Amino acid sequence: MSNKLNKPTKRNRFSLASGLVRTIGLLLTLCTSTTIAGQPVRVLDARGHWLALPQPAQRIVALAPHIVENLYSAGAGDRLIGVISHSDFPAAARQLPQVGNYKSINYETLLVLKPDLIVAWGSGNGDEMIQKLRDLGFNVFVTESRTLEDIPRNIRLFGKLTGTGEIADRAATQWLDRLHALRQAHKTQAEVSVLYQVWNDPLQTLNGDHLISDVIEACGGRNVFADAVVLAPKISIESVLKRDPDVIIASGMGDARPDWLNDWKAYPGLSAVKNGNLYHVPPDIIQRHTFRILDGMEMLCRQLESTRAGQAPKQ
């Protein structure tokens, strides 16, 4: 993967491309709004694979919790017949049959369910699983989200795949308006260096190619491990001390602030510790590639604003 320190930031690239994004959104609106029952569908997925369906999908299995949530946002939640573990939002998703987890699924169950579409997560489910599903004769559509704009783009594609284009496009447009307002509000603020900590043992973060880095930049922050080679690198305490972030933001496993975030207090010379900038954002509203990520983004932006002001933020 490329070294992001030698290239323009995503925030700058997005501001230059904002007109193009809106143009693409308009074109997708025209495409999705004409998808009706009985009409063939042909859509290009994130891996460059053209998926052709004889008609909009009616029986869908989703292989990631964020895909489940995005299908509901696209107006196609009633088409879901199978999900994987941890598909808990919206509440209706909890009642759906589970076919396994994102790394291991029950192929026999899938054969019984007979979906006409399986929506997979490229970097999560992996090439081996995706290829096996295709070898079994399933229609597989692969998604990926590396930028914030990818979220509404995927939801529009779901609208085309399911014939709910008008609903999907309306939701995507409203969400993009909210994103644009957040970006505008923070684009001129002083930069804050950020360590986003996924876990403590092993100590793990995310690099500049991950969607979280896009969120950090949109709030006027800089991911101190943006230049890491792999998407979710394991790092050392020494490397964190060397890069000395202004802020450490932890995710963890739920809504509660993880206890291990306080382990950094053993390093009082670290800027984030010295200034009391150890924060938490619940992973479901920032690590899932869904519309709810803007809720996490608003929280993270408040934390960076408080860091600049030298005061504790309202959680």
C-alpha cells in the first residue's frame, strides 16, 4: 500500500472532487430509479465483477453486519433471508436466520435458503470464501468501503440491485448533505495528531487506507499511523511514544469506555496523557461502514475540538 505521508490528504482530494461526487450521485439516481420488478439488473461490484440478475433481488443473504444495516437503509431490509452473527441493527435484523460469521459460514444452510443474491464484504470475508460461493452457483456482489463517500455509493448500488432505487438515493443524498456540513465545519481548524486504537493486546491501529482515517481527517485530525503498510497493523508502545499523538481514541468492544485505555497513564510524558486526551468512541457508530458512522464522526470531532480548546469533551 502507498505511503500517505507523501501524497495529498484525502480531505483535500475530496474537496477537489466534490463536484464529481455529486455528478456521480445524479447518474446513480437515474440508474436506480428505473429498476423495477421483472427488469434485468447489471451492476459492477468493488472487485470489478459485473453481476447480472434477471430481475431485482428478492432473497438476499448479507455476510457482514454493516451490509445488513445498509440494505435496510436502501429500503431492502424486507428482502433479507439470512445474516451473520452480530447483525444486530436495526432491531429487526436480530430475528433473521444466521448462516455463520464473517470468516466461516454454513454452506449447507445457504443451499437450503436458496438466496438469489449474496452480498459479501471483500476485505472481511476474503477471496477464498467469495470464490467458493461463486463455485457453488450463487450470485455474489462484493462491496468495500475505504472512504466515507463509498457508503452512500454502496447503498445506491443496493437500491439498483433490489429495485428500491428511489428510497436508496433519497437516503444517500440526505446523508451526503450531512457529511458535507460536517466537513465544512472542521476544514479550517488546527490539525490534531491522533492514534486510533482498535485493541490493546495486541496493540493495534488502522492505517491511512482505512475508512477511520477518512473520519479523522474530516474532523481536522491526522492519523499518526497513516503510513503503515497494512490496513490494521500491530504496533509497539515504543512506536506510539515516538510519534507522540495529541489524542488517543479507543474503540473497544461496546458502548463502555475500555479499561485498557487507562494503561497509557503509565507514560505521563506522552502528549495525549499529559493533556488528558484519552477518549472513546463506541465501535458500532464508527467502525461499521454505515450511515451511523456520522454519529461517531460527530463525537470524534467534538473530542478533537475539546483537545484544541484544552477542555474535556461532552461524551
